[in-house]
Amino acid sequence: MIQARVLIRPKEGILDAQGKAVEGALPALGFEGIEHVRVGRIVELQAESIDRLEELCEKLLANPLIEDYEIETITG
Amino acid sequence: MTWGVLQFPGSCDERDALNACQIAGGGGPDQARLVWHEETDLSGLDGIVVPGGFSYGDYLRAGAIARFSPAMTAVADFAAAGGPVLGICNGFQVLCESGLLPGALLTNERTRFICRQGDLVVGEADSPFLTGLEADQTISIPFKHQSGRFFAPPELLDRIESNNQVAFRYAPGHNPNGSVNDIAGVTNEAGNVLGLMPHPEHAVEAFSGSTDGLAIFQGPALTATGGAA
């Protein structure tokens, strides 16, 4: 089995409301000098082959209209 | 006219949608029934409502998993055959995820859940759901959502606008979520599929303060009987 990790993030240029909310909370917690926070998600999975992972991302894991994704395969 | 109202695990507005369909049809109980998400037989139904709520817990993205339900496969066939399909709130998200409607719904600009009455302006779209309404008419119905920011990339947005697929816009000053071009609802190119974030099914009886939502449910029957174009 292949261990894979899919990183999904909001497309550049689309307002990431969650990222903005996190960024907005930082000064109150004493974190200075942090900007451009963007919140995405990670999907980890095991697959027999990587053949259809791209299709899986296009159809389900990401919405290509609003999100970019990257597939990382993790060896052993 | 007999309506089918889809019910997914996590739907929560299906009873109000059922009620709205029944009132629109003149009050009889045989004018609408629930369609469980595992059902695939839509025979005998003349219209479909994909209701609001949190189908499959909104896991992954709102509407992403409901799209793969057996009932939605049947709804895609129903829509392709020209049947009227109305998606409300989460139903709108499901229809966008399914590719039956253009665009996507993102988390509200200010991330908060919105729940309040607001105004919509009827668009130019040619749809059976708009038969009982006039373009530019203002209606007042509840807004109730957290992921309602309509988005389409520029080229797609141009197509939606130039094809007159905008069914509703938030009235000036009423855009609650940062939707592009104030879009609150769109149709497919054929006009028989309409999705909107606000909730017409919660505005069909006088006690709720507005009955402006009723016309949307009455539209398809009016169209079928050759009512106003």
C-alpha cells in the first residue's frame, strides 16, 4: 500500500475567511509579525496505487473551482 | 403537481420545504413527499426540492458528500430531462458540488453564521421557479447560513451574467456574506434548476412575517398550466 497525503488549500486570490479570522486573533495573543495566514486541510490515505488519486482529488477531496491540491506520496 | 423533497442524514429544513410545497399546491397532503437519500425512483414526481441543513455533517465541504448519494444521481437524470429542481441553502451547495449549477459557496466573509430576514431582488433568469415573480421585484425572506458566499471565477461569472442565469441578488446593503456580484441564487443554462442560499420555505405563512417565498414554489405549476411567461 502507498501512503499518501493530500494538501488542500484555498486558491490564491480567493478570500480565505478562516485564515483571516486566525490572523485577526494573533495580536490579542501576543503574536506579532505574522501575516498571510491561510487555512486548508490535509487528507491522509492509503491506496493500492496512485493511479486514481488525481481523479479522487478532482471529484471529491478538493473543489477545483476554489481549491488547489497537492498529492504527496510518503515512502515507508 | 407532486413534489419530492430530498432528505439526507443531517438535513433539517425538509419539513418546512414539504409544508411549502403542500401550501403551494393548495393544501393537500398528497402534493409532496420526502425522498430518502438512498431512493432512486423519482417516478410520479413533478418537481424536486433539495433542502437546507447539514447533509452528511457537511464533512469535507458543504454538499461534497451528498452529491454522491443515490438520490442525487436520480436527481441529475431528472434535471437532465428538464424536471424542475430547487436547491435551498445546503441544497444549493449540493447542486453546485454536483455540477448541476455553476459556481461554489464559500465560508461567509466574516465567518459567522447569519440568521436574519433580508431582501432579495429577482433577477432576469428564465426559470419555472420565477414564473410568479417579476424581474427587479424585491422579496423578503430569511437568510440562514455560514457558507453562503457565492463565488465563480471571472470567466464563469461572465457566462452566468451574460446567459441571464442570476435568479436572485441580495438587495443593496443586504449582501450578508460577500457573494460576488451580490448573487444569492443562480439557475442552470436551461433554467429548470435553481439554487439559492436564502430560505423561501420559511416564508410561506403569515405568522412568519412574510409569505414572499411561496411564489417560488408556485412557479412550476403556473408554468405547466401556461401562467405568466
